[in-house]
Amino acid sequence: MLDMTSPATPRSPDEIASDLARLGVRTGDALMVHASLRKLGPVRGGARGVIEALDAAVGSDGTLLMILGAVVEHEWVNEHPEEERAALLEAVSPYDPLASPVLPEVGYLAEAFRTHPGTVVTDNPSGRFAARGRTADALFRDAPWDDYYGPDSPLHRLCDAGGRVLRMGANPDTTTVLHYAEYLADVPGKRRVRRHYRVRGANGSETRSVECLDDEHGIVDWPPEGSPPVAWPDDDYFAVILQAYLGEGRGARGIVGGADAQLLDAADIVAYGARWMSEHLRPSR
């Protein structure tokens, strides 16, 4: 039998903007966006149409922020012992923050956002952000190189500005602002890392390190050692925190396009996450 089911009719950017307004997005908002284009479903104009809808939803006084990450061709160097990295980096091409694509796992919307006219991008190879809108420059001005998710980072500034987090079909472990909560949490023995990169300096190529809490493997081992296998519903504590936060009725929930969406107060989920981590995370050995 032939499948006569027709593909979904693409939504217009105006319809997506209307969905965002029903969710609670307001003109003038500062939003950090996490989204799955697949979950959103077809939108006229594709990723560019989604960006157009986001621009319309926050208006000319609003700001949009995304985490990008970066494909750094010499990232493999950081798999070697630290004392070997400087020599290995001598022969590599420097990282270009304007040309490097986003990490594939971040998603194509972030890549379209990065290259969209009017978007500004930070230069950090470990914690690269992109933003557009009225306060984009203020979010990024003199942002720290080390601890790029910590105090005075774009995440901290988003919280201080009353910003919010918009999740549209994003994976449950994708709430980047919780990395700022890791810096605030009262957890002894937080794991730190140092990475090395070849970058463009004032006098040409140079090797530079980036030091921060371990945002790849977590600030401590998880799940907690000795906990029952069924004690936690997911092996990533960001997902556990988000589930607990939403379970308490915090944040707004709705549908944007075809995606389940949440709109969260950035400072509130950071404070909640810091308290949760302080209670549940144990120090690494």
C-alpha cells in the first residue's frame, strides 16, 4: 500500500514567533537559545527562518545568545601529556574564531546563527559564544579567557541582566547556563583542566592555554560512587537538575513548531542548580 501521508507544511517565521510569544518570550528579552531543528519541524527558510523568528520575537531591543564550541583541527594535541603540547603545536595552523565551524553536536542552527549577518562571536576556542542584538557587545566585552563560564562570563552577565533560557526540543543535558552554577556550587575538589591552543596573537601565532572547571567530563565523578544503579534517571547531572527544576513547576512550558519548549529564568535555574550540586555532588578523588 502506498503511503499517502504528505510531509508537514512548513511553518512561517511569523508563526514560530507567535508560538514564542505564547510561551512567554517578550520584546526586549535577552535569550540564550538551545534548539533542535529536527524537533522544531519544517520552517520556511530553514535555520535562517528560525533565526528570523527569534529576532522578531525579541525585537530590536532584544538579544540572542548561543553557545557554539569550535572545531579546532589541533584539538588532538590536548590528548597528549601537557609537557609535550608546546612542541606539537609549533607546526600547526592557528585557530581562527571567525572561520571555525561549530561543534557538530551543538547543531546546525548554531552554525547558521554564527554566520548570520549581525552576529558577533567570541574568540575563545574552548568556550566560544555568539550573540546578536542590543546587548551583544556588553555580554562579551572583556569576557574572561580562563573560566569562560564562570564569574563575569557571558553566562554570569546574562543572569545579571535578567536573561532567560529558551529550550526548543533540545536534549535534556543541554542547558549551558548550568556551567555557571558549577562555579557557584559549594563542592570541594572540583575538577579543573588546562588545554593548549595555537592562536593568533598581537605579534603572530602563539601558543596559549585555557584553564577552567572540567566542562567536558563534569566537576566531579557522576553518578556518585556507591549510589544504586537506579538512583538517578540519567548519567548527566545537568539533565537530572533540569528534570527536578521543571518538576517543581518552575519555568514556562509549551510547544514551538513541533517541539516541546521551555522558557527558564537564567538566574533562577543557576541558583537552583548551584544548590542542587552543593547537596548532591561529591568531590572527585
